[in-house]
Amino acid sequence: MDHQNEGCAGSLRVTVRSANGAFPVAGATVVITEDGTEGGAVLYTLTTGEDGSTPTVVLSAPPRENSLQPGHPAPCARYNIEVRRHGYGTVTNLGVPIFEGVVSTQPVLLIPVGGSGRRGDEVLETAPTPPLT
């Protein structure tokens, strides 16, 4: 999935909030990996700030021209995002699309696991969630 040779890129920012969206979750670890490979290469390991957001990172993406004609390769690159924080279940978003020239914000909601008896390393979400652009 190396599109860096093509010189095309998009950007991603992850925002982490409590399950009901009531407050930002500071200090969460966000790991961005390549999609489609066994154990995907880790591209970034980030920590959310007081506002629950990561810094914006640049990720390679195919050229937007790929979306203009049928039969071209995919118009976006896909990445996986894992978010974890002590006291919350781990959330994994698979196949998050990144498009050339677009700054995307990927919202992630963490569910507290304190008194529920559930382990803090459970994966609670694995479906791809489209980023907000």
C-alpha cells in the first residue's frame, strides 16, 4: 500500500471521547497501521491531548484521478486505527479511508470498563467507520 512514491497524501486526525460523547478522553494511545497486511506495519503511535484529539498526521493515498474512470485502482488508501486507554475497552476501526488532499477526522468513542467485570483489553468495535471530512 505504499503510495508515497506517487507523492500523494491525505491527512488524519483522531478524536477520542467517552462512550456517550460527554467528554474528551485525554491520554489515550492511538496506533495507526497499514490495512490489508497481516499485523499491518505501525505508521504512527500517538497520544491524545486534553481535547481528546491527536495531532494531524499525513498518510499516503492514491491520486484522486483513480476515482474518475471505472477499473482504476481504489481512489483511497485504507488504514486501521486502534485506540486504548486504561479504564476503557480497546476500540479498533478497520479500513478507515484516506483520500488525496483531504483532511479527515475519525471519531472514536471509548466505553468505560471499570465496574463491569469486563477486561480492559476487549475489542469493542471492529467495523470500519467513515471519517468525518
